[in-house]
Amino acid sequence: KRLHSQRLGLLAEKLAADPFLKVKKLIDDMITRLLEEANQDADHEGFCDKEMETSKITRNKLSEDIDGLMASVESGKATITMLGNDVARLTSEVSNLDVAMQEATAMRTDEKAKNEATVKDAKEALKALEAATSVLKDFYKRSSTATAFLQVSGDFDVEKDVKMGSEEWDSLATPKAGTVDKGHKEGMQTFGEQYLGQQDEAGGVLAMLEVIASDFATLRADTESSESLSAKQYKDFMAESKKGKATKLKKIELSSADKANAEAKLREDTEDLKFTQDKLLAADRYYEKLAPQCIDKGMTFEERAKARQDEIQSLKEALKILQGEDIPTSA
């Protein structure tokens, strides 16, 4: 009244009428603040639930990806090693085949030359034996029927037994004394002993030549047969070796291509592994920052909400008391 202020006067009258107005105002402010905290806590809890779940899924997925990539990297290394060993082994086998074919060719060339020389010698020997046999057969045949030579016995006296003008006399004038230059004529008188060419031994000589000829013929046949067989074996070996070499070269080509692809895949997997590991590291760091905010080691969200609700209820009851309202009591 002294300040002549209507508003202050009304406030004074109100305070005089309600002495707990300030207390009720404080209680009402506390209830409002607790409700705001509850809303903020609920929002934060929703954020934490979402972020923690997302972080868990992300980290689990990244861990699974890393496990798969590590397995792929190890498998790739093993594949590259295996293919490298295969290429090295096949390359060595191809080299061995080349050496074997070269050696086989050299041996075949040498064997062929020796066989050809043997066959040639056998042919020449057979030809010579055939000629010798023919000559001997002709000789023994002629000597058995012709008097080609005059053999003089030890008691034959030229001065007494040879008459002038006879054929014996004429034969003495030839370069080879004691031979008659004309063959024996049927019914003609012979002088001295007739030379029959050792007819008893003729069969043995000819038989021996036939045995030798048979040996050379057998040698020729065996050599030609052996040459034919060796040539076939060489041809088969070379064909099989060339086929095997072609197969191995194709395998080397395919294995080398597979190895190159595996190496490229290994590089890609290694890069993906490092990138994924970096992502997991970042996710773990985010989780480490998120955990203190979302994991309360004191009270859970439900416990905090209940405690806050109980506090709000108590304040509301106190406010009702101050306002003069009846508070329901339990029986």
C-alpha cells in the first residue's frame, strides 16, 4: 500500500492467502524437470539400443568377413604353392622326356647304322659264298669227267716213254711242261694217272660252305628282324613321348594360367582383408566410446525409470497435500 502498486498488493494478498506457494512452485518445477529427464533418458536409451545393436551387428559381420578372407588368403597361398610345384614338376618331366628322346634317337641312329652294316656284310658274304660254291661245284663236276692234267708217276722216264711227234712230245713244248693242251677225247689213250680233284673231300667242303652261308643268312634275317622291331619300338616310344610331352605342356599352360589367376585373387583378398580389418578397428573404437554412455554400471534404464517415476509420484502427492487435497491411503 505504501508503494501504491496494485500488482504487488495482489501478490502480497496471494502469499498471505497461500504461504506454501513457493514450495509448490519448486515441487512443480522438480516434477517438470524429472519428466524432461525421463524423456531425455528414454531418447538416449533408444539411441543406445539402436547404436549398440548396430555396432554389434557391424562388428560381427566384419569379424565373419575377416575370417572368410583370412581363410581365402590361406587357401590362395596353398593353391599357388601347389600349382607352382605342379608347374615345376611338369617342366622337369618335359625336360626328362626331351633328354630321353634325344638319347633314344642317338641310340636308334647308332643301332640302325650297325644293323645296316651287318646286313650289308652278310649280303656280301652270301654273294661271295654263292660264287665260291658255284666255282667249286663246277670244278668238281668237270674234274670228275675230264682229263685236264697229266700226272706223271715216279717211274715214268721222259726219254724212254715219250716218242717224238706224240701228244706227250708236243705237250713238253708248251710253257707248262708236262700238261696236254687238248682235253681228253673219248676213246683216247691217257697217259699217267688221271686227277679227279679229290672227289671224296668235295662233299665236306661244299657242306661247310653251305653251313657258313646258312649262318650268314640267319645273321641277316635276325638282324633285319631286330632292326624292324627296334624301328617299331622307337617309333612307338617317340609317338608316346611326344604325346606325353604335349599333354604336359598343356597342363603347364593351364596350371600357369590358374596360378596367375590365384595370385591376382590373393592380392585382391589381401587388400580386402586389410580394408575390412581397418573397418573393424574403427567399429571397435566407436564401440569403446559408445559403451560408457550406454552401459551404466550402476542402474539399468528400467531401474532409473522406476526410481524417477516413484520420485515424481512422491512429489505429486506432496503437492496435493500442500494444495489441501485428500491423499488416498491403502486400507
